[in-house]
Amino acid sequence: MSSSQPFLPSSPLSQLHSGGRLRKSRFTYKHLSQLSLFSTTCPLRVIAHIDLDAFYAQCEMVRLNVPEDQPLAVQQWQGLIAINYPARKFGMNRHITITEAKKLCPNLIMQHVATWKEGDEKWAYHKDAFAQIATHKVSLDPYRLESRRILACIKETLPAAPLQRVEKASVDEVFLDLSAQIHSILLEQFPELSGPPPYDDPNENLPRPPTTALDWNTDALVDLDNTETEDDDPDWDDIAIQIGSEIVRGVRAAIRERLKYTCSAGIAHNKMIAKLGSAHKKPNQQTIVRNRAIQQFLSGFKFTKIRNLGGKLGDQVVSTFGTDQVTELLEVSIEQLKFKLGDDTGSWVYQIIRGEEYSEVNSRTQIKSMLSAKSFRPSINTFEQAVRWLRIFAADIFSRLVEEGVLENKRRPKTMNLHHRQGGQMRSRQAPIPSGRSIDEALLFEISKTLLGQVIVDGRAWPCANLSLSVGGFEDGPTGNRGIGGFLVKGDEARAMRPTSRDVENQDSTLESGRLGKRRKVDEGGIQKFFAKRDSSRGEHDDEFGADEEAPVFLHRSSSLADLETPTGEKEGQEMQNQNDEKDDLAIDLDIQKSNETTSTNGPPSNIPSHQTSIATYLCTKCNTPLPAANKAEHEDWHFAKDLQAVDRPTAVGSSGTKPPPAAPNGGGSKKPATVGAKRGPKKPGGATEGKGVEKGQKRLVFGR
């Protein structure tokens, strides 16, 4: 935003010193850079304070649409809390009674504030509210709502972040830090400031502004200090504050045009001077306090009017130094202030009365707590009465929480406090607000009722003169989270996603073709080609125990017949046991083809088809048994071992138990192998033993399973 008046160029000769050198500003390129960063120590910094004129009264004037020159006062019970400026011309102030106000101004409009009535779900304006102090409670919600609208208007008028920094100081006042916005305007209006500093040294002084006078556009301009004169050419701090005054004038005009409110403003180097400036000329004006006019401006104030210098600290300074005037306190040295007030407080007072203040404009305008309270006249005496007021408190607080964004989970309080006063005793109780539940009026009322019960149980609670409920510990709600409903679809969207009968048929055909393709792939090749083909006439469950006739098997080493399982812990190098042992000579009738189909830890997967084809077979000439060619050597070793055993054990009874009978054709009935049942004698040479057991340390060698 540029100034409404053009800058007046100064004479080229005025820019030169007597020695012919170009004059320099007292500000540096570093100061100019700090201006864009909202630095609190930058001497070019510009702060504005906007204050609504008689805000509560203006809210009622706008709501009632009364003329601007109509005297109006805002009433609360039997007192006045706001008086507009037309009514102040009659000599009224907030300390007079209703009767006195009517005498001073007979045509005065007396508007009572909105109230909560017992049993109501929302505040309202009641004509007889001033007479219902026992059953009504004051509500300032209408003014809070208007304050939010005004704050939004201010933010919309200013440029967006990062050039914007706004702090809501109270319901009717706002601080603005205009430094970054002014920095951008300076670079736009004065291109010579955009270049790098000479010698790349940020401590180099800026060139003087190309102007000799500034038009302040009828603003209330504070006179310069005694050591300064208007004949001096302005420096960059004067130009910066003049640009700031134009920005504030535009903000005030927007509030006036859109919302019909008037406000006053102060523009200065810091928050303290700006706040004093906004109250200097009212209503609907703005005051500019240049850096060269600060001492002149403060000299007319009592220091107790300065922010944070009222109350106990102000009383202490007045009693210690015997004055409340800024001009007289300026004569006190910093050593005396530190000695009387302490090092920190003394240093702070020394700076503040000289206009040195460095607090920042805090853009975080979120509230920290909410309070709803009621003083009872007369006092209440029953639990039921207190509960009715708690219901009003809960509704009051919840309506303000809605404005704060609790329904959208933007912010929520963590704790609730109840304060109860009985006589001269004040008691309080606190409880957490469950984080897992959504906040509503019923939840707040439930917690407050529980806290009241705790107060009553602790001791005497009646009569109660004051009751208040508050929430605090506000925190920002989580962002980016969704409830379970966010993952579901409903209505037309869900119906569109529902498969049709044609989709189901296509899906079924696709799955069936996929299964056929898988079967075809398994049948065409794979590990099944290494196994003998199974007779197709056998049943689906022929591989279960006892399903077909068993044939004896033989000992082998090759893993190609992996379906013939060997018990764990038995090794091929174990010593052979006596063939007269019943278990040693036990032959298990198991069909060879079936053994190829049985699943084992070393065998093929169980899902391989049973119709396998043998690669090559041979017929054993000794036992007439057909076997896979791969097992020929192993089978001959088995016959060789049995022959050796027969030579070493000539007394063995029979040979039928040592020779495996031919396999039963086509899976016929089971044929039990012959066993030797003669009793055994003492241990014989060659390692055989009598009896059915084995000696310690020995294991049996089983020929197959």
C-alpha cells in the first residue's frame, strides 16, 4: 500500500555535506533487513494498536440499528458497563446509577445485556432482565461474536502470511506488527534500497530518503521532542511509520464499511507507545508517535497509565519516589531505581519511562481458558438450585467452545475446575475431561455435577454466595485422523461398487479356467515324472492305513524312493540283529506303488497326482520282484547281506522269513510275513541274542518299514 500523497523530492544540494560528500541515513542495511524479520530491536519497526470505540455500546447500536448520534448505555443489573460517545457529552460515566443517568439524559436508551435464563438452551435479550438477578446470568457472547467478525475483517484486509502478524489483545483491541509489510513497500517505492550494501557490509548506512517533507493526511501527529524540529529532513523511520499510518487507515475504513464499527488507532515504534496512542485521540481517530516524539508524548502521562506500571508496582514506585509523573521520574538515575526496586524491576522501569519496550506481537490469538460464574443475591441453599446453575454454566461454556472449534476437533480443553464460596471460605475441585469422548453440553454438566458433589461431601456447602465453572489446558486436536466412517462408503457409491450377476459369472469362469490351467501345468511335467504311475482303478483314499494289501519292502540307501520312511535315529552302519527276533524279522506288506504315493519329509509334495509313470524297471532273479532300475544295486546288496547272515548263522530256523515274497497282484489282500517264534538261548557268537529285547547300547537294523 502506498501513501496517498507523493513524496516531495529534496534538492540535490541538501543531500550533500559541506565537504561535498553524499549525506547518509543514521540507519543501516542491517536495520532494513531486520525490518522484514519482525525483529523487536529494529529501530525501523512499526506497531499499531486498534481499539474499538465504546465497543459494547457500538454492538448494541449496530444490533438495534439506532442513529450514530443517539445516546445509548449498556446496562448490567443496576449498573452501567458501557456508554457511547453521544451519551458522554451529557457528563455520564460508568460509575453513575441508572437513575442519575436518566436525569442527565432523558432520551437515553438503556439496553440490558443478554442473559441466560434458568432452563433456556441459549442466551437471549430479556426486557425484565435487570429485575431477575436471582434467576438470570449475564452473557457476553454477542460481543464475543462481533469481536471475531472484526478480527476476521482485519486479517482479510492485510496481506497474507508471512507479511501479516496480528494479536488479539482483548475483546475490543488488536495489535498489528506492520514491519514486514512496510519493508516490502519500501523496496517497491525505493528501488535503491533493493541493491546490496556497499562493500557487502550490512553495517553501511543507508542513503538518505529522497524527500524533505511528509504529508500525514490529517492524522493526530504528536509534536517532536524539544531537541527536534520539523525543519529536519525525515529519515527512514519517519517514512516507515508514515506508510504504517496509511495501512492502518485502510484497515479502519474496511471495518467501518463492512461492519459499521468505528475504532481508534495508535501507530508507534512498540506496543506500549502504540496502546497509549490509540487512547490519545478518540473516537474514530488515529495518533502517530514518531521516534523523535516519544519523550514529548510521554511527558504528559502519569506513569501509572503505562501498561504494567499500574497496580501494586505503580503504588510502590509512587510511595518510594513521591511522584506519579513520568517527567519527574526521568530524573531518577538507574542506580537509584535498582537500589529501591531491585535490579530487574529497576532496569525495566528505567527503560519503560523512556519508551523502550521490546515485547513482540504474538499472532497466537487462541484463548487459554473459559469461565462462567455467578454471584448469588441472595445466596442459594440447596443442591437442586446449584445444579440448575451448573446446567447454565455448562451451556454457556459449550457455546463458546463451539466457536473455538471443539466440534471440528480443532481445539479442546483438558481440565474442568469448579469454585464454590460459602461465607468467607472458597473451595475448588478439578477433574480431567476424558480425551476419548467428544465434548458436548451433557458431558460438561456431568463432570461439573460430580465436582459439586465432592465439595458437598467435604463439608458445609450452604448457603453458597458464588459458584463458577471453568475449563482450561486447551490443546490442538490431532489432524489427518479419520473415524471408521471415513473408510466406509454409503448410498449410491456403495451400490455402484456392488458386483452384478454378469460380474459374478465372469469371475467364476475366470477362476475355473485358472484352476484348469494349474492342473494342466502340473500334469505336463514336474517332479511327478520321477514316480511310478498308479493304477487308475484304485480309490481316492487308497493311500490310507489298511486301505490295500501290504507288501514287504527292502532296505535301501538311495533317496529316490523317499516315500519309504526310515525311523529317526537308525543308521545304516548299525550291527544287524538276530533274525530270530520277532521284530527283526517283521516284514511289512506295503505295495511299492503305494509307497511312492505316501507323503514323507523327503518325498514329493502331497498334491502331486497319483498316476505316475516309472522310467525303467527290472525283475530280481532271486526273489522275482519287479523293482525300479535305480534300486537294482541296493537290492542286490540286500541279498548279499542276507546270504552272509545265513552263512554266519547256520542254525537259523527256516529261510522263508528272510526272503521277501512277491508282491500281491493288483493290491490284493494283506499277506502276513512268516516269523520265527523259537525261544532264544544265551548270546551267540556273531552278535545275535536270544529273547525279544536288545542289549544295552545296541539298536536294531530294520529292513524297510
